[in-house]
Amino acid sequence: MRIQLLDNITGKWATPWMIIWFICGVLALSAGFWVTTEHLALDWFYLIVSFIGLICVVSLSFRKNVAGNGFGMAATAGEVVVQATSGAVGLMLAPLFNFFTHAYGLFYWSKHTDADGDMVPKSANKWVWLVTASFIIIGLLLFPTVNALLAENGFAVVEYDNSLFLGFISFFWINVIAFVLSITAQAAMILRYSFNWWLWIVVNFVWLIVNLMSGNYIFAIQTIIYQINAIVGLYEWHRSEQDALANPA
């Protein structure tokens, strides 16, 4: 199904759209920085890293290899530095994973491009879906045990503090679900499967609800901006995937 507005955004309006989206992202991140941080040097550094991350994600949604994976490596390397400096060693694991996947993607995507130099997504068969579902299920089952073992050595990825969302939903499990889906989505993205954006949409939706219910409205706005990008990315990748199937090289 073709949607004219999204056709325009991913077509003739692509450049102005990316600029407007980036500006909105900068405003949201800047507001969050000003309201929720003490404006220390590390806070300023993380703000700059977040701006780089904006360039990364919008470039990935439009299938730009160097801008997407290149800035992705820079953003994740910066996040590793932030977490290491703040002493949150366990939180370094996800950005480290993302850094190496972006490094691989920089090479892998360059081998699968269209006439414009943009990466060509590929379709997922039933085995890919089966492996993805299995990875998510196994990840959810094993994560608490692995996280507990890491916590014993000071490397916990998610802290277990018995806090509840809406009085009955464990914040620990919200974090676990978001973490496992994010890792899965990142891997699927680097491997060029367009369904990765569905996973990012789910992750963004989870955090949007949490931020709204927790009163973190700045971060809720930021999540909405990322969610819009995920929807555009899903459409752009799916359209490219269908075009590639209809016109094989």
C-alpha cells in the first residue's frame, strides 16, 4: 500500500524532512538537557553525542551507509565513554554491541547498494522470523540470570530495585523487554531486514507510555520524534525492498 505523504517524505521532500526532523530532535534533547541535568562537562558531552545519534538514526532510516553506520559508530563510542566515566560499566555493553555492529554494517551495506548508493533492504523468510522469535524468547528467559551474574561483579545492565509501573508492572521487566528487543532490532537492521523498524516502533511505544505515565514529558517528546523516524524508516525500507523484488538486478 502506498501512502502519498510518506512517498513525498521519502522522495522529493527527503532533504527538508531530515532537516526539520533533526531540528525538532535537537530542540527536544536540548530541553531535556536543560531541565534534567546539572550542565556538567559530562552532560554537555552526552548532549553532543545525542546530536550525533540523531544524524545516525535519520540516516539509517533513509538507508545511508556512511552517515548512518559511520555516525552510529561515533555516537555509540561516545556513549561508551559517558557510561564508563560515570561508572555505569554494565550500561557499556549495549553501546559496545551497537558499535561493532555499525562497524560491520559499514562494510556489509557497501556491498548491497542501489544506483543511488543507498543500501537495498532484503526480505525475511520464515527461517529468519523463526530465528528472530527464538532469539527474543531465549533472551527474555536468560536475561535475568545473566544480569544477576553480571551484577555480582558490578556489571549489571538493568538494576533490579522492585519499582513498579502503574503499581503492578515491574520496571525491571520493562527494561528487559526494551533491551532484548533493541538488541534484536539492531542486529536485524545491520543485516538489512526491513522488519527491524517494527521492533523499534514497539520499543519506542513502550518508553513513550512509561515517560508519559512517569511525568517525563521532555523524554516523551523525544520518544515521539524517534517514533516518527521509525515509521518513516519502516515505510522507506519496505518500499525499497518491494522495488528490489519487482526489479531484480
